[in-house]
Amino acid sequence: MSTRKQTQREVTPSAADYLIASRQCELMNLQYFLQMGKVVQSISNLVHGLQRERGASNVLLGSGGEKFSAERLAMVQESDRLRDLFEQALAEVHRELTAHPVSSRLLNRLASALHGLEQLPSLRARVEKRVLPVEDATEAYCKLVQELITVVFEAAETVVDPSIAGLLVAMVHLMNGKELCGQERAVGSAGFSSGTFSNAQSKRMMHLVEAQERCFEVFVSFADAESKALWQNLRAHPREAEIERLRQLGCSAGRYKSMDPELADRWFALLSERMDELKTVEDAVEGCFHSRCVERFAEARNSLAHQETLIASLDAQAPDPKPVVVLFDSGDDTGQGNAWNSEGVGERFGRSLFDLVQEQTRRLQQMDDELQSARDALEERRTQEKAVLLLMDHRGINNDEAHRLLRKLAMDQGKKLTDVARALLSMADVLK
């Protein structure tokens, strides 16, 4: 009987086992993001390649096949090369993603992105044959690009380290701002090429400019110093003043005021140059993200090794015949501690283990507090997008009109966009 009890006690996990497991879990998460970093970088490069391909396709369709035919083919080949790199990076992390899933939404977004890439050859064939309206081609490319960007967004939601989470929040908002810049390039090219802007085109351009600024504001809030410096250099470039002048012209010209169609080429060149420079800023954020992942992984690995050594040395000490019950701080403000039965744990070992648990609890609580701002930024974006989808479904309007309506509601009520979006979502059942 006593032998059976002794065997049971020997296999029962101890507090020290779970303390080590807590550190190992953190280390595994950081290792996962070291691998995911390659996926994020490959998505960034693929998105930029598809944006360039989209721009060339728009010019080809808009010119009736007279412009950018050879350039487009070169961009298609480059996009295919970048797609291969993305799929290779994804294959390297596939087992970790599927064997120990961290987010069903992330896996679903990856499925959507891969499905979209499978439809790309069909889209290209229709562009090549010029049987697709330029607006439909733009929308198809936009949908694919957005699916890829959303993968990065969902990945950011799985981070447990605040410094890494902040950089991913910066990156996903910069990527989204650059995508909106690409859409603005398409709208402006269409307007300038025809020599006039319709009212819908002018409104869409204004929406895209406003949406970019919101994305860039969040980017600046979370970006590292080097990336912010590159961003400030971009904003100070003389090109920006010329872009602003053409924006004003497009937003105020009206359908009855004609413009020189040659402005289309200048507009396309300026916005393409701006997007290339935004990619440089994006690369800087990604580089900082990778460096931070490596740094935090090394720190966590060393910390784990130190803690394992310390616990082993405590466990090797002569057992104290007087067991104790160890209290530890749960991290709340109630002043109430929690306890575990420390049968077989001596007073000296129990107190040392108590200190280690207290230290880990405080550290995790601090990390959680620091993560909150990044989580809030991600949640605000998700909430606004849900409200836009609700308005689109309820009012039967498109994405741009839903965004404008949400902004108007916020202005009329003197509230933040996110607060109005939350209020709309709370009334979802009533609106149905």
C-alpha cells in the first residue's frame, strides 16, 4: 500500500514542473514567431509584387493594350517568384501551425489567401485577353492583397510579447496604408486618363486619403525609431507636395471640367514611387521585428536555463522535515493570495519556489499590461470592419459608402469611430 502511494506521489506534477512549463511555453511562442517572421516577410514582398502587377494591369486595360504589356509580363514573373518564396516559408512553419494551432482565424485566413492565389492564373488570363473591365480587375487584385494582409493582422493577435506585438501592429497598419495608396493610384489613374473625375471617383479618393492617414497614425504609434525616421523622410519629400496638388485637382475638378490626360502618367509614376518608398519603411519594420524576435528568444532561453538550474539546486538540498503551505500573489488587487498543498516541500525550498512564482507572476502581469495597447489597436480595427460589413448588408451599400456613413455617424454624434462601431454592433440583431 505504501509503495503504491509513493509511486503516485512521484509522478504527480509539482509546482516547479509547471513553473518550468510556463517558461517553456513562452520560449515556444517566441520560437514560433522566429519562424513566422519569414512568412510575414514573404507576405510583405508578395503583396508589393501583386500591387505592382495590379498597377501594370490597370494601365494595360485602361490603354486598350497599348501600354505596359512587356512591363506587366515581367511583373507577373516576379510575383510568381515571390509567391514561391511565400509558399516555401509557409511550408517551413506548417507543422507548428497545424500540430499546435494557436488561432483558428489565422488558419482560416491562410486558407483564404492560398485559395485566392490559386485563382490568380485565371485573373491574369482575362487581363491578358482584355475581357475584364479595369474596375473588376482592380477589385480582384485588391481582394487577394487584403487576404494576405489580414494573415499578418491575425498573426499579430497571437503574440504574447508586447515589444513584438507592437511591431506587428505597426507593420500591418503600414501594409494596409500602402494598399490604400495603391487603390488611390488606381482611382486617380482612371480619372486622369479619362480627363475627368466622376463624383464617385472624387469621393472614393477622399475616402482613401483619410483611411491612409488613420493607418499611418497607428503605425507611428507603434513603430521603432528607425522606421519612424524613414517615414518622416518620406513625408518631407517634395514628391508629397505634388501628389497633394494632384489630389486636390482630382477631388475638385468635377465631371464637367476636363484635364490633360497626360497627368495620368505623372500621377501613376508619383504614386508608384511613393509605394516603393513605403516598402522601404516596411522592410525596416520587418527587420526590427526579426531582430527583436531573435533577441527575445535568446533572453527567454537563457532565463529558462537559469531557472531550471536554480530549481534543480533547490530540489537537491536536504529536505526540510517541516512541510509548509505556500501562498502566492495572484496578480489581482484583492489582497487575497492563492495556495497549493506543499506536502513534501520543505520550508526553505518552498519559500524559494514562492519567490520564483511571485517573480513570474509579476513579469507576466507586466507583459499583459504592456500588450493591452497593441490589443486595443487590433480590436478597434476589427470592430470597425465588422460595423462596415453590417452597414453594407443592412443598407445594401458598398465598402466605401459604408465607411463614409460610419465616419458621418461618428462626426454627427461627436464620438470616436470605434465607439460608434461598437454601438452599431450591439444593435446588430435589431437591424436584421
